[in-house]
Amino acid sequence: MAVTKFLARDLAIDIFISDSGTDSGTPASGDSDWTPIGGLATLTHAPSATEADTTTFDSDGHGEHMTAQRTEQWTLAGFTLEDVTSGTRNAGQAAVEALAQEVGLDSLGWFKITSPGGNTIEFQASATVTLADGGHNDAAKWQAVLKVSGASIFN
């Protein structure tokens, strides 16, 4: 098949959960303990870089720099998913919310974004979650900001 465009809604994002809960360890290759995060309407990537100024008198009036640090964050936004009869939550959203309550090393979890063709980006990140909110006639919103810690792994 030819290389083509695809829809953002066909991207999948999962959080790694081991039997003991959100796991800060590195998932093994082919590990099946990934849980989908449901209810999303948007997924936004925000990379940034910090540059070291290397301009000298010898630069002939032209600025010079090199990248000293790169950072990334992903914003997941959509709607809160819950069984309004039993209270059962979407397992992925609940896991991100639990991660967002942790501190120290426990505050980092693993995430994986998969394209329709099977390419993946895996990264460790902390989470900040905005719980269900909205207006009188709105569906309850849900948002998580994932701040990447370390380098992403592209497969």
C-alpha cells in the first residue's frame, strides 16, 4: 500500500499497567500490559528546546547556538468515561488519574502512542489531570498533560 495520510482519531494511546498498578519500570518488548486511554477527542504534541548561545566576536554578527536540552509534552483531551450506574471508569483514564497523584519516582509512568501502520512512540512521563468539568449543557470533559521525562523511543 502507498504511503498516505491518516486520521488523528486512528492514533491509539495506552498507559503501561502491571499487576501491581502503574509501573515505573521499563516495559519489556512485546509486553501486553498496555491499557488504552479512552474518551479522547484530541491529542497534541508540544516539543520545545533550550538553546545555548555560542555566538562569539568571530561570528561576524550572526547568532550561533546549539541545542542544550529538548523537552516534550503531550496533551490528551476529551470526555470523562464512566458507567453512571456502577461507577466503573475507563481503565486508562483511571490509571492516568492515579499516576497524577503520585510523587517522586512513582510519579513517572510509561505511555505508548501507536499509528495505524503500527509505528510506536514510547515514553516515560508524569501526568497532570483536569478531572470532569464543563457547563450545564456540556458532556463532562477530561484532560491530561503528560510531561515526558527522558528521550522518547521510536519503533
